[in-house]
Amino acid sequence: MSAARESLALAAAVMSLACAGQAAAAGLSSDDVALINMHGALSSAIAKATGDDLDRKHARAFARQLEEKLASRAPDRATYARYPDDGGSADQLFIIGVVPPQGFEQEDVFVCAEQGARVRALLGITKKGDVYPVHSWSGPRKAKTPNAFACDAFVSAKRDEMNERLASQRKPR
């Protein structure tokens, strides 16, 4: 192979690796296949957790909210995606997820579903859209008072973890 061809091959390889690195850094919000995977897997996981196949529609509505929030991440803090927006009623399924801030696109999204003042599902969503149960949570799974959210402790803890990591990365050295 001539030196010119070797240089072209090397440049193509470098460009390929650079593009792959950018795609990997983008995370769930910019990967159409991952988003499609997330929609289906989340819908199935929620329906399985609640035992009600009709809850798939709530999971799909939440997934759309989450997708919007992922596309417009806050630069300075983790935020939430929730369905329904108003928190609904105690009997209605409520789903809330912690959206990592900008710069944390590789982080998993953590989701809590509750109904009847009890946590029904604790889930994680990877950057590839895979949904998995979170078994490591040992905190409360019931609301403290009748009007409180059962998911509050879980999502607050996950949000605080992300915000602390963000703050530690931004500290001047």
C-alpha cells in the first residue's frame, strides 16, 4: 500500500473512531433504536409490575415525556419527567423519572411508578434503552402521609446523587 493510501486509510479510521465517540457520548436521547427499545421495554416492565396491561398506555405517555426531557436536559442539575404532570390521583398510576443533567448523557435514567401510595416499580434505563429492575433500593416504598408521593425518597436520592457528582466535577482544582 502506498503512503498516500495508508494516510487516507488512517484518516478514515480516525474519523470513524471520532464519530463513534460522539455517538456514544450522545446517549439515549439521540439514538432512535435505543428510544424505540426503551418505549417497548418500559411499557412491558410497568404492565408487569402493576399487573394491569392497560398501564402500558401510561408507560408510553411517560416515555414521551421522558424523551422530551432528555432532549432538553438542564445544564446545572438533574430534573424530572413525570406522567401525569399533575401527579394524578392516589388510585391512578403515577410515573416519575430522574433525568440526568447535560454532560451525564451516559448515566442511567431512574424511574419510579406508584399507585395507591405504594411503589409499584423501581426501574433503570440504560443509554441503549434497556430497562432493568432496581433491586438495590432499601428505602421506603410507601407514602409517609396520605397525600405524599411514595416515590419521593427514591427519586430524591437519585437526583441528589447526580447533582452531587455534577457539583464535584465542576469544583475548581
